[in-house]
Amino acid sequence: MFRKYPFVLICVYCMSCNDMMNVTLVDFYTDDTFWNTSSQAIEAINACYRALNESDLHGSGGDAIFNYENLTPNSFHKDNSLNARDFARGVQTGTTLGMNWNTWRGCYRGIGRCNNVIDRVPNIEMDANLRNRIVAEAKFLRAYYYWKMNVVFNGVPLVLEGATQENVDRLGQLPRSTYEQVKTQIIKDLDEAAPALEIRYAAAQDGRATRGAAYALKARVLLQSYDYAGTIAACEALFALNRYALYPNYNGIFRQANIGNSEVIFEVRWRYPDVSHSYDIYHGQYQIQVPVQGLIDAYQMIDGKSIHESIYTPNPADPSENRDPRLTQTVAWLGKPWRGRTAVFSDFHQSGYTFVKYTEYTATTTGTLTGSNNPYIELRYADVLLMYAEALNELSADGSVVDDKAYKAVNDVRGRESVNMPPLPEGLTKEEMRAAIRLERRIEMAGEGDYFYAIRRWRTIETEMNADVYAGVFPPTAVNGQVLESRKFNKDRDYFWPIPYTQIDLNPNLVQNPNY
């Protein structure tokens, strides 16, 4: 997709504050000689995307991105990678450096590159449409990076200009902007970007930010801020493009063979073997995130009823029996065919389960898969449909029957060809539909990190992350129903992560989040 980026001058925010603004001169380019041609503009915007591939965000084995699911009641990982278990157990402190530090560093790295493109590319003599599109792509990516930080830190320093030798000290001493100030800038960037972004790219450019991606990210930002009318408008703007559709094969959405399928709105692309990841190894062998029994129990039976209400009885030995087909397309378990044989305890030794999204391992795969080109999907059409349904429902009067458009959105997700679950019962009240939408999101997006943001938005994290998580019931193995972890969540502190203390040391204008 993207040309391989030669390591020329791109003034990046490598850390944050004083450190974040470091300007590194590499090779023979300087500010005066680099920002002159259209090819250099393309190389610069490619570097903005390339920040997504770094291990701080989506790269390497996926610790940073997949640990978000481990901060929910859906999954677990036995190692304290990036101190994720500390966050899950509520024992993080003001000096904890892990998920918070990676997010801060990785996002500011991308923001620094985006700012340089936004500042300098408009001065390059080149095709006007291409120039405008490149700047729009940088604004989309800057909005994405700021959104990712704003949710977890509740406001960060808002840096909107490229770093130079003259301004680096000033930029490194900026105070935190508020959540609302950062959100306002995110929406401004997305609104300015959308008209200049392509609706669809030619194959050689596929994977870049599109107009639909700007609308989808805007909907996500507004929904997280409880702006339901704005969310609906952003979703409907995306629908009007007639660009996206649910992909028939649910598991196929995440397969290399289907890169850029009809459901994908924005994804993090790779260029194997130059730039790749190890998601296969981490899912299939190291199991960086493993489903827990609570997630398995949340899947409905084939009649659309819970395991407690259905006429069907769950089969612990084969959880897929008479179950929502998304279960077997999302999870593998002990006793199931796996990599050319039947899965045994050594395969799924943490909980008895593993996720099969974002890996090419299947029941028949043999050998070990190393580097992969499989994208990480950040925005997809089913997510937009569920955002739309949630916003419509929340605008309904309490106790009222729900808007038909909300029903259709959820039923479309449930009814894709490889799932074909029954539609929701008619006549649901707002409260009943809210529960149905929340369950649908948990199941549809399981293993994708989305639930981390959802339970914060719903304020249910106070309950869901104050509970034990359990392994599957697989006698006589060692995982047989045992408590894997006791989670704790302090509602007066844990909605937001600690600002990395190393950055507060560098910039005294930063203020730590409360109760750290």
C-alpha cells in the first residue's frame, strides 16, 4: 500500500514535552531541503501512518493493542505485560509506566509527524488535489491519535504545530488542555479532513484514510461524549456514501485473504516482510489475550435467548453447540480441532480458550506462523451500525418503544450470512433495547479491544471490573473453573490513567490525574 519510508527528517514527538519534541536530523535531509516535492510529501504522510505500526500502538506481538481487551471482563493474560494486570487489578499508581506510557509516547510520535505535514505540505508546489488530500489524511490521523489519548487521560497537551529548533522548548512546556478542548480539536480536524478525503481509493492506495473513516471516527468520538444527535448525523453521513456493507463471513473479516473487504472502514496496514507483526504467535502460542468464562457465557443460544432462558442447554465440552455462530468464529477451546490436531491443555493453558480473530491459525494449520501481513481493523461497518442504534435508543423517551431504525441496525448485524441469529423481539422498551445493544456490541466486537471503551462510556465498568474472572470448566485440567484474577476498579480514580510521571518531571505544567 504505502511506499517504504526512507528515514529522512520528520521532526517527531518521540516522548512528550521536552523529550517529545526532539528533532533528529538523519541522512542528508534538512527542513530546507526535504519539504520541496510531491514525492517527499507522500513520504511524510506515509510516516504518519507508519507510527501506527510501532510497538507502542499496534506493532510487534500486539501487546499494546490487545491488552485493551484484558482490561475488560472478556479476557485475561497471565503476564503483566505493559503493567496491564496492574491496571486490571486496580493497583496502578502514579509511577506506573505501561499501557499509559506506550499510549502517550506512541500517539505523540504520530501527532508530531502529522503536525509537520499539516504545516509544511501546503507550501509545496504540487498537484492541488493531492496536496489537499495529504493534509486531510494527516488531520484524520492527528484526530485519531488525540482521541486515543483523550479517552484514557481526560485531556492532554494540545500541540498543533510542527516542532522546530526555535519552538521545541515552548511546545515542551504546554499545560494539559481539557477533555472538551481536545475533543473540539478532534472534531474540527475530522470536519476539515472529510471533504478532501477520497470515498474509495484505487488498489495501489487502498488502506489510506477515507471520507467514511472520518465520519466513523467522528461518530465514535461523539458517542463517547454522549452527543447522540451528532453521532446519528455522522453515521448517516457514512451511510449516504453507499460505500460499506457487512461482510458475509464473520471470521473472514479478519483474514489476510480478505484485506480491505466491504466491512472495513479503516485498518492499520502492514508491508510484509519489511513491516510486519507477530499476532499469530501471540494468539496461537503466547496467548496475549485469552477469553474467560464470563465472555463465553454471554453468547446467546441459537434461539436468541440467554443460556439461562433458552430451551437449549449449553454443552461445556462443546460451547458452540446450539450457540450463536460467532462464538466458534471468535474462540477456540480445549478439545476443538486446532492446528492439525485436537487442542490440549498445553495449547490453551491459561483459561482453556483462545481468540481466533487476528490470526491465520485454523483447525488445519500446521507448523508455526511468524511474521504476518494481517491488518488490524480500527473501524468497521458493524461498529457504526451499533453506534447508530445506541445513539437512536438513548434519544428515545424512557419506557418508550424503540425507533425502527435502531432495530434494523442491530438485526442487520445479527443477521449476516454466517451468523443468522434471530432478530430482536419486537416491542422492546428503551431499557430493554439498551441491554440488547450492549450485549450485541460485546459479542460482535469481542477480542477487538472495543469493550474497553464501551464499559467506560456506559459507566458499567464500576461493576464489571470489580469482580473475579474465571477459566473455563474443562475437567480434569488445571484450568477447571479456577479464578484467574480478582479485578478492582476505583470509580473515583480509575476512569483515567496516570499521566506518565516521567513527563511531569520534564514539564512542571502538567498536572497528574486525581487520586494518583
